[in-house]
Amino acid sequence: MFWKTVGRIIVVAFAFFLATMSAGFVLFTLGLERVTGELHRLGPDGATVTASLSMLDQGLALVAGVSIIPALLVIFVGEIARIGSLIYYVAGGGLALAAVPLLARVQQSGDLVMPEQAIWQVFATAGFAGGFVYWLIAGRNA
């Protein structure tokens, strides 16, 4: 019983690590594609490039800090309730990362402004990929 629990903890941690890496990869590649398209649309301007790099730096810090809590909540609920459904982990991963832009706007003063649709699409797609990878490794056997 003890070794089975320890083994499950190791599998869950490994699956979470790989899911995080895959979601980060999707987030980076899709985000880079969107930023590149926007820079191409705006034209060659040094201030635009500097602002984009600053935005990228802030985005990385945001994703690292804010996205782990909703993702861990999805995993904890799935493991405790022994949910083995693909739809639960894919949808939960998508919702967990789609909440990141909304949570980032909460800290801003003033009215709550909804993020652009493209930002939500990128974050949700990355969450879907992370949830799918987690389900492949650990979620099926919850």
C-alpha cells in the first residue's frame, strides 16, 4: 500500500512536469506566431520591438506564477475523485490556462477589461495540450 502510493505520487509529479513542458511549448510557439504576426502588421519600429520584448518578459513571469495554482487544482480534484476522463483533463487544462489572462487583469486598477480573443485562444490551446499529456501519462489510471 505504501509503495503504491509513493509510486502514484512519482507518476503524478512526472506527468505534471511533462504536461507543463508541453503546455509551455504550445504557449511559446503559438504566442510567438501571434506576436510575429502583430509585429509584421505594425511594421519595423524599434519602440514596437522593445515593447514586445518587455511584454514577453512580463508574460513569462505571469505564466510561471499564476498558472500553476489552477492546474494543480484540476489535478488534485481529478486524483482525489479518481476521475479518469479525457474530457475532464483536457477541458480542465484549457480552463486553467484560459483563466490566466483574466487573473492577470484582476491586479490592474480600474474596470476589468476582458483580454483579446487571440490571447485566450493561445492560452486555452496550451492548456488543452497540457491536459491531454497529463491524461496520457497519469490521468487514465486515476
